[in-house]
Amino acid sequence: MMGGTITFAPMLPWPVLAGIAALALILLGIALWRGLAGWALRALAVAALLAALAQPALQTEERTPLSDIVLLIDDRSASQQIADRADQTEAALAGMAAQITALPNTELRRATVPDDPGNAGTLLGSTLTEALAAEPRGRVAGVIVISDGRLHDPEALPDPPAPLHLLRTGRASDWDRRLFIETAPAFGIIGEETVIRLRIEDSGAVPAAAGQLAVLTIAIDGGDPQQYTVEVGQNLELPLVLKHGGQNVVQFTLAPTPGELTTRNNAAVVQINGVRDRLRVLLVSGQPHAGERTWRNLLKSDAGVDLVHFTILRPTEKHDGTPVSELSLIAFPTQELFMDKIDEFDLIIFDRYAARGILPAAYFENIRAYVERGGAILVSAGPEFATVESLWQTPLGTILPARPTGQVFSEGFLPRPTELGLRHPVTAGLEGAPPVEGAPQEPHWGRWLRQIALSGATGQVVMQGLQGSPLLVLSRAGEGRVALLGSDHSWLWDRGFEGGGPQLELLRRIAHWAMKEPDLEEEALQAEVRPGTLDLTVTRRTMKDTVGPLIIAGPEGNTEELTLPEVEPGRFSDTWQAPGAGLYRLKQDDLERVVALGPASPKEFESPVASGAALAPLLAATGGADMAVEDGLPTLRQVRPGAPASGRGWIGITPRDVYDVTDIRLNALLPGWAWLVLAAGFSLWAWLLEGRRKSVARA
């Protein structure tokens, strides 16, 4: 194919030529004003001179026509697998591909929107952008998308250079019902009410038979589900009181309704981290001693602890004659603390307390009942624990995990974890712990210098002292917990005696175990999800030597068994990759846990009813059409740019008439001497014409 245009290669810059032309026009104007007969010939002479300076040439090109490109995009995301959409896509893909390839001078380019396992949704905008970037924009004659119209990256949609058409899968009769969580707190205060707001919505062509009521099932931490009948389309508020710290998993399940598109959006999971607002601790101190401030410093250093310190500074046996009215000390409200408001405390600590008749037996009876109802006490025993004033002699003795023998060892000894203590979360992994047997390792803990002999331990002995006798005993009483520390010399670690030891960490663990912190439970099944993945790290903490297989139940009801290897004493752990997002139920021995991997309802199924609303602005801007596949495939036409690109039963593409230039030739219109001859000829003709007129005028 040939093509030609006129080009110029001026000998002088264009501004100079423009100045010459302007001067020539002025002179010609003067000639015309004076009535010179050859002004027109003189104008032609000037034009010939200017043409000689501009050097006009005829440029001819050898052109090779290029074919047009039509992009055909098929959506293979998860929502395209609902009902018969996959079959619709295949049929539309085959039909449109055949029509495109049948067009003259037209090439087909394919691109697929893949299913994203990372729950990013349908990335149609990104796929379109990448497909257009791979082709010359000048050759793209049209874009045809086969999809349900749902996309999750509208900000990535490109600006196509040609009409974009949507062939929409799905059916006009499609409808769906979904469960939607509007707001849910990430944290909640244990014992206080928190609110989850949710909504049940219908979309699409909802039949009258679907009704306006739905059955909603709620289960907390995999417990027994409870069913409620709720109204569709109404905002619902669920008040919830968290009963334990750590993750609280609340699962919502909507009963399926016959005819809805999918049940994958009928479930939702909310994970709320239960935290304590403030820990209320009652510290009851007996005889003042060097370690008393240790407990106070420990508790006051934690901003989340409210401490009430009850101490006896004036024993009953001390009589100095000072009237009570003249004492500066304020009497403690013992009745209110130990009877009326005892349930408001999370932990009661007895530090070297001796039963000297200050607190009546009824108070100790009430403290025992408080523990059995779910409270916690920690006893730090001193020499008085081995006497007749021991707490063992009070009603608390029935729940204490060991009894005093009456002996007090006043010699140095090295506290050690027992075999059981190496597994127990209170004492396992304490930095610098010496081995159970043999010489102390370096670095090691410092010694303590006094121990109260204990016997008849009924709880878990996790630390031992002199001659292997129990030093720290943990036990349960009813719904509550009791910790007994058989020494008042833990403060030596705080002072760095012989290198010190993890005094703060040990006492913190004891206190938090007594208050039932989930991270310090002896028997626990924990699961941690690596952010952005489906990797699940499962950890089983136990006091046993072996554990049974871990049974994992998936969201579709399928199960899988996993054997956890022991990674350290009392700790079994392994990482497992889930096949997909959803709610998984873990069970091992008598422990169960529910964990959510990704959302319970993936993005792909949030709005499964097909719709072209998201692409409507782009379709309107390019003149494209939104057509349902169920109505039949449209025919494909070629239309000129600017003309309507769609009509009843047809869609159009715009041929681009693009070509490659393979050769360029330049041929001067006239050689330079020819232009000069023309200029001279016109000038001579003008001179002769004007001379003849003068001769005639004289005659």
C-alpha cells in the first residue's frame, strides 16, 4: 500500500521565510496601489522564489496494514463456579472466540481472571490493565468480558481505547440471603457486656416463599449452639459477656433457605480478645519483714492492678496504754473487705499472716467459700505457718494443698523445678533454672535461706527446696485456685543475692495462674494463624507424657488427623496448612478449640448475585453494552469510530486501520534551477507587460 504527502526542507528558518513573504506582500500592495499591470506576475515570481527556498518535496511511503486486536477476558473466580455459571462462561467463550477469529484482519487475545486463594476477591481491574498493557493501544479494537460483573478492585480499572462489553453470566431469577457483621469489637472487658451488631440481608429476585424470618445459630468457643428466630433486613444487636481472657470465638450460622445461590455467606466468625479491666488484689500482710515490700512493689508496678493492702502494725498482744482515739492509724473495714465485697477481688495474697484472732473464723469460712466459687488465694508462708497460729489451723486449712510439719529449715538451699515443674507453665522455661538433679549449672539461681517444711501435698509440686521437700504447690479448690509457697525468702532474688533469680517473673506467673490467665493453663490447646496465610500453628500444653492425635474438622465437614511432636517437656506443636479459608474445629483428647482462617464468608460470596453495576461507568464511557448470557450470545460487528457500538442482539468493535511504514521516499517537486527559471520568467513577463502599457500610453 502506498501513501504520499507534501513535505518541506527550508533552506532558511521559517521565521525568515515568513519575513520575506511579508515584505513581498507589502511591495505587491504598493504595486497594486500604483496600478502596475504586472503585479500578479510579480506575485507569482515571489511565490516561485519562496518555493525554491522552502524546497517542497513529495514523500511517498510503503505501508503494511496491521490487524486489529480484540481482548476476550473470562472470569474464573470462585463466584463464577456458582450454579451453572461455569457452563455459561465456557459456552460464551467458545462462541465469541469463533466470531472474533472469523472477522477479517482481526486477532484474538485471551486473558483469564484467576481465583485468588488469599481472599482478595475478583481482581478484574488488574487483569484488564495487564492485558491492555501487553498490547499496542492503537491496535485494540474492542474488549469483551465474560463475568458475573462482580469485582473487588474498581480502582484498578483501566481506560480502554475501544468499546468494552460485558457478557454477564448468572440468571435473572437468582437471589441470595447472607449474614453480615456490621460492627464487632476486637477487645472486650471480662465480665462486662459488649455488643456485636449484625444484619441479615436479601439480594436479587427474592421469592415470596423465602419469607421475612430466618433461623440464626450462635455458638461461643465451639460450645453448645443456641438458635434464635430473627427478622430479615433489620439491624440486630447481640449483647455478650466474656467469661475468660484470651481469644473468644463467636460463630454465627444462618440456616439455609431453599433456592438461595450459596450458603458460603451464611456464616460469620467474630474473634474478641477478652481482657481484664483492672485486677483487684487484696494483700494481707502479717508480721513486717524484709520481703513485705517485694509483694507491694510487684503489684504496684502493674498499672492494671488495683491493690488493697491490709497489714497488722499493732498486734493484739501489744499493750502500751495508748488510747485508741489517739492512734493515727485508721482501722480497716474488715467486715466490708472479708464479708460484703470479697467477691470483687480477683486474688487474695496472705504474706506471712498469722492467725492471732484479729480476723474471726467466720471471715476465713467466707474466704474459703470465695475460693470454691471461683476466687484465688496465694499463701507466702513464713515461720508462723509452722506454729499454732498457722493458716492451716483456720477453716482455710481444708483447701490448702499441703500441711506444715512444724519444722523450719534455716539454712541455704537452691530452689529447683521438679520434673512436673519443667512441664508446668508457671515454672517451665524460667531463665537460669538449675537442673532437677546434679550440680547447679552456670549461670544459676541464688539460694534462699529459709524454708517451711511441708508434707501431704495434694496439689502439683512444681518447685522443690531443701532435701527435695515441696517448695511451691499449686492446686484447685472447687472452681477456684490455691498456691502455697513454702518460704518467705523469694525477696533474696530481687536483691541479687548470689546472682538473684527470676523473682518478679515467678511471682507474676503464680498470681496470674491463680487468676486463670489462659496462657498459664496446664492443659491447653492453642492455635495461632500466621498473618496473611492459611498456616496454622497448633500447640498443646499438657502435664502428660503423651497426647492423642489432633482432629481437625474443616468448614465443609471433612476431617484430618495430625500428630503433634513434642518440642519441649509438656509442649507439643506443629504447623499445618489449611486447604482454604473458613472455620476449623480442633479437638485433642478432651480439649476443643475453634479457629477462623481468613473470613468465614470469603469476599467472593459476599454479593453473589450477578450485576454489571460496578462496570456501568466504564461501559457508558466506551459505548459498550451489558448483556446477559442467558438471553443468547450477541453477534459481533465492525463499526466506525464514534458510531453506536451496540444494539439489539449485537455488539461492535471499531477497526483501527493501523499500519507499519516499511519504506519512505522523497522526490522534489521541481529542482532549484526550475524554480529560478519560473521566477525569472514571471518577472520578465511582468516587465514586458508594464513596458507595453507605457508605450500605448505615450501614443
